[in-house]
Amino acid sequence: MWTVGIDVGGTFTDLYARNSATDEARTGKVLTTPRDRVLGVIGAITDAGLQPGEIGLLVHGTTTATNALIERSFPTAAMITTEGFRDVLEIGRMHREHLYRPYQTKPEPLIRRRHRHVLNERTTAQGLVETPVDLAELDRIIDRIAEDGVKSVAVCLINSYVNPSNEQAVAARVAERLPGVAVVTSAAVKPIFREHTRFSTTAVRAVLLPVMASYFERLQAVLASQNFAGKLMILKSNGGMMSVDQARTRVEELVESGPAGGIGYAAQITGMTGYRNIIHTDVGGTSFDTSIVEDGRGLITREYEIEFDVPVAVPMLDIRSIGAGGGSLGWIDAGGSLRVGPMSAGSEPGPACYGRGGTRPTITDANLVLGRLSPDLSGKFTLDHEAARKAVATLAEPLGISVEACAEGMIRIATEAMAQAVKIVLASRGRDPRDFALASFGGAGPMHACAVAAALQTPAVIVPRYSGVASAYGATRLPLKHDEEVFHFAAFGPDALPQVQARLAAIEGQAVATLVAQGAALADVLVTRVMRMRYAGQTFEVDVGQDAKAIAAGDTAALSEAFHATHAREFGVRSDDFAIEIVALAVTAEARTGEPSGADSDPPPPLSSAPPGSRPVFFNGTWTDAPVIATSAATRAEVTGPAMIEDPHTCIVVPPGWRARFDSHLNCILEVQA
Amino acid sequence: MTATPIDPVTFEVLRNTFEYVCARMTLILKKSSFSPILSENLDFSNAIYDPDLRLIGQTANCPVHLAAMHFSVQAVARKFGKDGLKPGDVVVLNDPYDGGTHINDVTLTMPVYDGDHLIGFAVSRGHWMDLGGGGPGGQGFGTHVAGEGLRLPPLKLYEGYRLNPDLLEIMLRNSRTPHYIKGDLQAHMGALLAAEEELQATARKYGRDTLLRGMGEMIQYTERIVRAAIANIPDGEYHAADYADSDGISDAKVWVRVKLTVKGTDIHVDFTGSDGQVAGAINSPYANTTAAVYTALQFFLAPDAPPNAGMFAPITLTLPDDCWLNAKWPAPVVGCTTVTSGKVQSAIWQAVAQAIPGLAIAPTCADANWFVAAVRGPGGRIDVFSDIPAGGWGGTPYNDGLSVTLDPLGNCTNMPAEAAELLYPVHVQAFDLRADSGGPGQNRGGLGARFRFRFLGGGELSIETSRTIDGSPGVNGGGSSPVQVLVQERPDGGREVIGGVRADGSWKSPLLSSHRFAPGDAFEFLSTGGGGWGPARDRDPARVLDDVLDGYITAGHARAAYGVALTPDGRSIDAAATAALRNL
């Protein structure tokens, strides 16, 4: 049977497959089918010469959730909230994104004000129901919701994190009266205090539920119709995976489902190459994603915002995205300057050279014009060189420069923007790009990686063996992973521990059971425990990783020392002047399944029979004749730039002044020539 | 001596480092402080300065701290001399007349050394909940600064990283909220130590000379950007005015009058003609007025440039000697940051609107609406609850103004209702949008808010605000927003306007000092939105309909202010009636 990873990106759907019996590995790549992304999934399987019936485990990463949020393309959702709090989603935390920009606006609320309804009800901060739900009043709201054609309802009541009974009463009534409408309560999504973060996370789940339900339904139906009988797993934002049944309800955890696989791969690279600090970059058709992997782990944030002041309170890989990719369009602004992106030609119509009706120049067209991209992409269809030139000429002419100069300018602008995005990620954590190696993923990545690295002065670039299908490959290397969290307020001390132990054990049990239900062997499950603690009087907590033995033994000295040490590490100070409080408890359960991590034992590809060729390539204002070498041949000898290293899914551009060599895992390492 | 400029990559790294140092200080202060006004409202700023006392970087959750902190570092240097400080010394001050602005803004300054060499100063300023005075949070509204709390000249709170316990004891004994002070000090100290660590690491990595040169180049870089922007504004003299409703002692309006002179790449701001020093607590020390001027202009000069001393160089000021914007001891000043800065900024924006009408935006609510309440809890325990329910921003040439966003002078966040109710004996009953509160316009003002909480055990409340006589003015033919209103509601539902215009048309000053609330009484505040941009009748009727459907405006307002009539079900436009209204 085959283990298969599939990543549906903005432009391409990528596949990596490995046969556990024969060690054979295959890849596939087809254009994404935005109107029905399932077609692309099936297309990728076919492209790799596989049948769904041969797949034992299918791990799937998808950008469907992210796209729906960014484009606000989801069925109408409604919110029912406490009187006086109708605008929590819209007011946010009352601040602004840019300190001094006079014309700034804030993101459109996920649920429009006309669909946000208020109810006279109240629970106190101590959990007392002061005003119970009035069903007659609620029914009038439900009538309105029915009339508005709403597909999902977020129930977000003040103080529900401490007592969810009013929320549950509302949800029950809505479910009873509106079967077929999805209902979510904020306490069930995330029982944390501070209404804005909880309501926002709840709104994200509510708007995504119908989108993802219909996507997964269709995916499963089509796979089943083609005799798929294996397990279907979905990548999630925390860098793990979950079953499709879990994913169907925990949709807010799919926001970074796409890039998660690539970061899993980047983490594996740190083990293979000896570079401990890696800048992960992924250039797809429409976007450029970047993040940091240090010591084999992607950095996790709990303060992720989809857009400014639109938080999703789930643990997520800290990834930054900008609109720059192979499909990014070149254009001329009102001031007559050449600009690139963030708009993209996507997969339909795609770049002009695809011959699918696109006439506007993209980065891919620019690369083709300059000879950096092989005209017979993947050997599958031939790129239209003339169409690319014509498209770029539409910009070159008004600018009064040559087509080549214009194409090279477009690429320089795009790579500068990519470098800038990397700098922001590094700077926000105070890192220096010179201490990192840049790992380049995505179909369009290795064409630009050296230029981005040069702009950052990053000394080395790694193009991993499966960089062209990185997220798909990485997907097969991720563990099952599940987070649980519970609000539990207590003064820290020996008296508090029995209850803490009991509640931790309860959520630990839930988390473990969730993994086992998804196919993990109990013995493989690894649990980490976190107490959110603070000095009594503070309002924010620190996440303190706690040792299970210390918890079980009630070792207050060890537990409090862990808190003091964490506080000192994060904030530089600690004190015995203050009492300690526990605010919440959380666990993360992980289990490896499928492919073992670490070793990459895929056999090397057969030596290409194609003789090394050459073609004219434009660099730094002049044409040079540069060698074109098949990847399989390049692995056997060092390559000096300018040169192209090509295989069906990847084209590595080795600019003048750079050299490339392959390591034993067939990762390509590029360095500036000494 | 001519130094070769720093290579572009190192320059970029240093630029990011200065930003990052301040961002890290901010994160530490937010996450580890004890006062909710710091941790939830983020009413603080962190900055770094070079050895020559020039601003190098700042995260300004409160832009109005921006230039004002500069005066703090100068006061420290004046008092101790650079040679009088050692590693680990931390100087505290809050004296409005010696490096501070209002007493609640406590500033801590720490010199940073690379070996024996001074490489800069780390400065952390936070709004402390209470340092005594005649009303909670220093909002005593007397006629003498002594009534506003404990005044601290520059004093060494730490020497060689060791706390001076006597000084701490004095602060603890003079506060209504001593329980916050130790924890907040610890948080400020964490922020300063982080800056020290980061600057020292940068000096080690790139060399001290490179670091110091980078600081200088960064300032020049910002100054170039600012001057280029000024060059784009037509030369000329532009006049404008705005006012505070009252100083809380007399009912007279207090005026800011400003003349903006743009010439080449310089701007001169002249406040001659503004009112003299007033008896009440809204006088503004020089440092605060300066900060308001820079903040206001920054929006139209260099919104994205690195915030440093380069922003200040092209801008000069004239302040008359007897002026409420140039306060002298012993004038009371507690309202300077929240009331007065807004009026200075609003007047400057109106002057800018004359210089570059197509690019200007309409004035904002121009008030922070800062209230402080002493709230009585179980066992008679008194705590101090404070928040800043914002108003809206003015319409812009491109879009409607921001709704319920803290005024330009600050960028603080609100206190979440659930956080407030965990901490204090209050029920927060509403914080939502106030319909019809944006100034009508082709692009309307953003909306203000309805904010309301109930005192479970009673207490007293102080607040200082304005815009209760006129709302936020519009520009380019846009309309103004409605006035702000302060209401006290009894448990039986009886409502009384305690600030602003009452039902009988009489008016009461919106500066309230220790106003009493019985158990169960609620305080309701209706903030105003921003002014409108362009004539309201030029607004696309479809946008007006959308506003009605979303409840941003009422159907009556659509008709009266925008000349748009809706069908009886309120769901679509009555085209004929609208045409008739608009052709009147």
C-alpha cells in the first residue's frame, strides 16, 4: 500500500507517494482546480500513476479554509450575543494597525452587523446565571436568522467560559428550530476569558464549518467512488495532523493547513544537513510563505491573527505570507513605476505562457523570457515563449526598456519583496539572517532562492530533494497532534494540586482518546502538559511546561520553580514577593504514525539519459550560454553558476558567482563561491 | 573625520534591531505588569536613546509619549550628568515640571553600557493607576498640581541594580493601589533589562562604533523622509482652532489657536493667540504640547519612517509664555495627555486640511474619554477601575473613518468586559457602536460607542472629556458628529445627564471629580464619532442603505442627513423620494 501526501495550493496540487513495501517513491503535480478542488486531488493521484484504491494513508493539506477567510467567501453566518456586546467582532481591541497612517481601515468583520443579534441574558464572572435565556425573545431572533438564509450560527455570550449553560440553551434551541444550520458555542470552541479573542475564534469556526463540511463531503464521496478504503488525515495549523472527522468540526485549526507540511519537511532538513537554523520559504503560484525552524522545530504562536485584530486562539505555526509567487502579475502604477503583485493570475487563466487565455505578464513569464525556465515544463506541456515575450512587452514598451530588462526588473522586485517578508519574521524575534540557511520550497522557489538569499546575505541555500512537492512530502512526516485546554483558576499551592491533577488527567484522557480514535497506538502517544501560571495580580499568564512526575508527586517546589524559571526566561525577572496563580491547563498529545521521521531512504533516481545541454540565459543585463543539467546528473558533480539544474518538478537557477553540490540525501546545497 | 557609511545590510539589521528592542520591551511590560491599565489598556511606551539623548526607537502605544520622553532623558542627564550614572542605575521621575507630563505617567530611565562606554539609554514610561491626589487616579481637578498626587523629581530608584527600599516605601504609602506598584516595577525592570541585553549584544556583534554610527544614520534617514514630505506641502500659512469644553473650574471654553507655517522643508507651529494658563487641570506642560504637535504632523509626513529624533528636526514651535499649552508650576495638569493633546492635534489637522485639502482627513473625537472609578467591593475594599472608551475618527478622501478607535494621541486597547468583571466589583453592560454618531459625509465619520457599567458596591467616578458642546467638525463640506453625553442611571431606571447637554437645554461640564455612585447605579458614556469628509448628499445612496441595514445609521438619519428615503419596509431605496429630497 501507498502512503500519500497531497497539498492543494493556490496554483498547483502536489503529491508525494511512497510504497512501504517496495520503498518506491513517486511525485505528482497538476494545476489546482479552484471551482472544485477535489478534481485536482484526483488528478494528482492519477498524475503519479496511482489508483485511490492503492492508498492506505492519504494525508491532505488544504488552503480552502484560508482562502475562504481571506476572500470572505463563505455562506452567510449569524451571531447571537449578549445585549450590549453586538460589536465585539467589529470594535476588536479598539486599537489600529498602523500608528500614523491616516487612511487606514480595519478588516471587514467576519459576520456582518446586520447578522449579529443581541439577547437579554447574563452570566456573572463568578458563573452565576443572573438572567436566563428568554425563549420567546430568542425565537424572534431565530425567525430573523431563518429569513436571512443563514448557514451557521455563532453563539457568543459574555462569561460563558466560566458557565456555558446559557450558551448551551441558546444553541439547543437554534439546533431544534433550524436543523441543517451549524451551531457553535464559544465555550465549546475555546473556554478562555477575554470576549474578543473567544468570539473571534468562534466566528472563524462558524463561518468555516459549512465551507469545510461540503469540501470534505465531496472529497470523501469522490475518493470512495474510486475505491479508496484507506485513512484520510488532514494537516492542521499546529504542525500535526488529524482525522477528517476531527477536521470537520475543528475547522479553525485548518488556517495554516497548507504550509504546515513544508515546515515539517524543513524540520527534517535540520536533521539531515546539520544546519540547525533554517529560514523556511515556499514560493507557490500566488503566495510566498516564510517561517523560522530552529533546532528542528517550527515556532508556535498562540497569538495568531488572520488579519489585524482578527485573532484565532489555537496554537499555530508562526508563518508569514505575502502575495508574491510565480503567478504574480507585473503592472505599472499611477506614477509610472514597475510593480509586481500582490495580484496573481492564479491557475486560471494562469501566466501568459500557459496558453490558457492569460495575456498579462507574470513572474513565470519573466523567467521564461530570460531563459531561466525550461520551455517544456515537466515535459508535459510546452510553454509559449512568444506569448510570454508579448506579455512582458506590454510593460517594457511604456517603460521604454528592453523586454529582457523589464523581465529581470520584475524578478528583482519580487525577490526583494520576499526578502523583506523574511526580514520581518526574523526581526520580530531579533534574529540575524546571516545565522541561517535558507530552505527553498515550492515549484517557483529554487528559481529565486539565491537572489532572495543574496538580498538577506544568508550564506547558504538548501533546495531539498522534494522541494517541488515539499508540503506533500512533509505531510507524510507529521505526527498526529491534538491540543486540549481548560480554564481552571486556582491559587497555586498544595491544596490546589489534587483538583489540578484531576482536571489535567481528564483533558489528557480526552486528548489521548482522540488520538487513539484516529488510529494511534496508545504506547506511541506522547503527552506534554502545560500550566498557564502567573504572579497573583498579573493579567497574562506564561505557559509553563510541567513534568508529569512532579504533578503526580504534588512536588510544589519543582512546579513553582518551573514557573519562576519560565517567567525569568521570557521577561527577565522573577520574584518571591508574590503569590502564584494557575489560570488554565493545557495538554498536547502527539503520536507518530506512518512514515518514520528522520531517515530518508528513498533510492536515488536513475541517471537521466538526456545529454547535458545548454541554452542562452539572461543575467545582470547580458545573455550568456549556460549549461542545463538534469538533477540526476548534477548529483554526481559540483555545478558552477551560471547553470540550470532541472527535473520534472523543479528548476534550480544557479546564478553567476554561486556553486551547487548535492549531499547524500540528494538535497542541493548552494553557496556563494569563495 | 569622515566615516564610511554602514553597508546597507547592516543598516537594515540595525533598523530592525532598534524596532525589535522596543517591541520586546513592550511585550514584557504588557505580559508581566500588574496594573490592568498597563496589561490590558497598554497605556505605556518604551524607547531607546543614543548617548547624546536622541531618540533612536520607540514603540508608542501612546504616540503622545513620543517626544515627551525625550524631556525625561534630558532631565535625568541634567540632574545626574552622564558621569553620575553607573550600570544598573534606574532613575524614576514623574514631575510635570521636571521631565514628566502628568503625574500618573511614571518614567524609568536606565543608562546602558558596553564595558565602560555609554551606548545609550533605555526608557520605559507607564501610566500608573494611582499615585494619590485628591481623586482616584490623580483626577482631583483642583487648582494646584499638589492635588494630583505624589510628584517625583528625577531620583535613583535603583543603584547598581539594587532597589532603594525607602523610595519604594514612599510610593507605596502614597497610592490608592499599592498592590500594583511592586509588580509594575518588576515589569518595567524586565523591559529595561531586555533593552540593556539587546543593545549590549548588538554592540558585541557589530562593534560599538558601528552601533553608534548606525544610530546617527538612522536619524538622518528619517529626517530625509520627513523633509521630502514637507517639501510636497505647498508653502504658506494655515490657521485653525479647536477648544476644550471647560477646565472643570469655570464653564468657559478653552481655545487652542494654531498657525502652521510651511516653508521649503521646514514647518513652524505657532500657538500665539491660544488661551492663557487656566485654573483647572487641563494645562499642558511644554513636553506634552510638543509631543502632541509631532504626533499630529507625523500622520501627514512620514507615517512609516523609523520613529526617531529625525522626525523632530524640521519642526519648530512657538509657545507664548502665559498659555495653557505651556504650563508653569503650580498649574494642575492631569488632563494634559487625554484632553489637551487631542485639541492640539485636532487644530493641527484642521490647519493641514487647508494646506492639502484633498489629502486631509476630518477631525476625530479628539478625546481619550479617560475615566477613573474608585469601586467599593466586598468588605469595603476599594479598588481603582479605569478605561478609555474611544470615539470615532474622521472620514478620509478614500473611506469612512475608523469606528471606536483610540484617538491618534494613543493606541491603547480597551479593557475587555470579562477581564474587568474578574478584577472589579462591576458589571460591564455595554460596549457597542452608537448609531448616527459619525459626522455625515460623502465618506462619513467613524462611529462612537455606548459604554456602560454598573457599580455593584457603589463608588465614585472622575472623568475628563470634551465635545459635549459641539461634535467633531467635518471637512470639505462634511457634517459634524453629535455631542458626547455622560449619564448616571439609578437602579429604578431614572436617568440623569451628569455631563453635557441636559433635557432642559442646560449644560454641565464633562469634567467630573469624584462623582458619587450608589450601589447598583450605572455610568453610561456616549462617545462621539469623527467628522464627515465631503458633502453627505454626495454619498452613494446604496452605501447609505447598507449603513441602515447594518444599523450604523437610522432611517431617520439617512433621510435628514443624507437625503436618502427608504421604502416602508426599510430594506430598499425609494428612488423617487430620494431624488426629491436631494434636489431640494
